[in-house]
Amino acid sequence: MKTICIFGDSITWGRGLESRVGWANLLRNELEAQDDSIHVYDLGIDGNTTHDLLERVPGEAKVRKPDIIIWAIGVNDSAYRKTPNYPLIKAEQFEDNLDTLFELGAEMAQKQLCVGIAKGSDANTTPLPGSTTGKCYVKQRVREYDEIIKSVAMDTGIEYVSISSVLSDNDFYDGLHPNEKGHKKIFERVLPAVEELL
């Protein structure tokens, strides 16, 4: 039996979509159909940052005992409130958090995989509609945080899967969350990398 845990945010679980069409659910459906000894857990939670994962991953991993951990986090870390001077997670702290997460992952699982982050148009995300704190998501900042993910993953020997190169503005329904087409592209990018780890 192999257990895969996917730790992430609302993009991981597919916010705004019909159930079971987010990329993590597509991955679960595919892998569990291929082999009924594989169990995939989509552990994405809306709004999560690396700070949130540091708090919840040890307990959740202890219960599920993953063989493989997939990290899909960072978009919320890159956000800021009203001006870039008030980031949710500063870039330096983001890098440190990733280092700690990957160290934890090495203790809890045999293998790890890191999925990059991407974003669509900034038109509807500066600020995010409905935000009472002026939360803003900007494509350039997401790119910068994605580069940090790539760098830390490579430094620690964890495979990094880029998704920014396969997603366009049309693959996001609100500029932040991928639409069904976008999730399918992420799934198609991530699946071969996961299969190599099995």
C-alpha cells in the first residue's frame, strides 16, 4: 500500500469548481484507478500559507503515514494587504518555512514532490473582491515566490514541477483560481512526475 498526501491551499482542492475536478482530485482518481493499493489524500485548505502547513502537517502526516508528500503551496504567502509593504509572508520567511517543511517531509515520508505556483490576470485580484483587509495577489510576486520554491526544492533535492509555463490567463476563472481547463493542465503536468515516484 502507498499513501500520498497533498498539502496545499484552495487551488489544491479546486475552489469554485464542481467536486472532483480539481487537479488533486483528478490525480487521486487516476492513481487509485490504476492501483487500488494507492491512497491519495487531498489536504488543501482555503487560505493556507506555509505558516499554516508548519502547524498542521506534523499531526496530519502522523495520522496518515504518507510514503509520498506533494507540496502545493505559496500563492497565499505571496499576497499582501493594501501595499507590498505588508506581505502575508515575507520572501525571506517563505524561504525559511519551505526549508523547514521539506525537512519535516524528509522525516515523515520516503519521497517528496513540489508543485510550483502560477496566477492569471491581476485585473480582479488587486485587491481581491470581498476582502475586508485589501488583500492583493499580483502575478509578478507569484512569479518571485515560485522562483523561491524552485530554488529551495532544487537545493534540497526535491523534484519541482513547474505549472506556470502551461497556464495562461484564460486558465483562471478569477485571476487567482484555475478553472476546469487549468486544473486539467496542472493534473497532466503533475501525473507523470508522481508516477515516477511510485
